[in-house]
Amino acid sequence: MAPYDNEAVEAQMKEILSKVVAGKGWSDTEAGSWTKEAQSEIFQMLKKDGYKIVVLCEALSKGSGCVKQQYSLISADDCVVQAQITNDEGVMMYALAVATKYT
């Protein structure tokens, strides 16, 4: 059994992204802090001994586009998950998280 449940990780990531921008409209000055907060919370959620964690986050304003395509060759012990949400004000948050076993 893999140490990460990808569906559960995706659900937790969406919850974090939603919480970070809940009730917020677009702000050029705040978007960087939103991505930093989401990245930090997702990293802490995934942190596990023996794994290298990489988390990338983006905040996009209403009407922006985001094209995602993922190709990966990973072992059964690794985890690669993408999550995307859009809040009621149209702010979109996207995150990519990778946990790679190194022991």
C-alpha cells in the first residue's frame, strides 16, 4: 500500500486552497502571500520522514487561463497530485505537490 492516498491528498489540498482565498476578490498585492500560505500548509500536510516534498502554487485572477499537462514516471511509493479551486469571486488557486521517496 502506498504511503499517500492521492484522492485524500487532493481533497486536503482543495480544502487548503479554498480556505486561503475564501471570500477574497483578486488583489495583485496579496496574491503572493496567498500562494505562500497555501504552499506552506500543503507542504506541512505532506511532510513525512524519508520523502522529498515539492509544492508549487499559483493564484490567478478571474478570466485568466491555466493549462495543465502532467507526465510522470513515479514509483508506487511516490505521490504526484494537482488541485485547483475557484472561489465565488473568481479567484483561482492551483497547486502541484510531489512527494518522492528517497530512502
